[in-house]
Amino acid sequence: MTRLASSSQTRAMLLEQAGIGFVQGAADFDEDAIVASSPKNFVYQATLGKFEAAMKVFGCETYPLLVADTVVTAHGKILRK
């Protein structure tokens, strides 16, 4: 069992399809505040920020945390939501 620290229905579906037990709940993190030099750096900062926020809200004593982020780019520029 793990805690999916995300509100993403797609990530939840992937865990379900893989047969991984999880509870789902997102911690508040402002991705719009990120200033990144590259898409790779953006994803790193977003994932780290989500992890730190989830640790404050949920901790990891009950379940291990699973955090993730993805980014879409075109011609080296990040296409935000």
C-alpha cells in the first residue's frame, strides 16, 4: 500500500491497472511559482516541491509517498496547463 500524493486520475488508473494498492490525496503546491531553466529542472523542482508539501501534510509513517510530475514541451519551451 502506498499514498499517491496527487489528484491525477491518470496516475491513479496506472496504479490500479498495475494492481498496486494505494490511497490518494494531494497536498497543495503552487507550480506556477516555479522558475526553471529547462523542462528537466522544472520537473525536478515540481516533484521536490510536491514531495515536501506531501511530507508536511501526510508524513510517511502510515504509507510511503509516491509523488510525480510531468511536463509537455515544444521546441524547448514548457507548455503549462
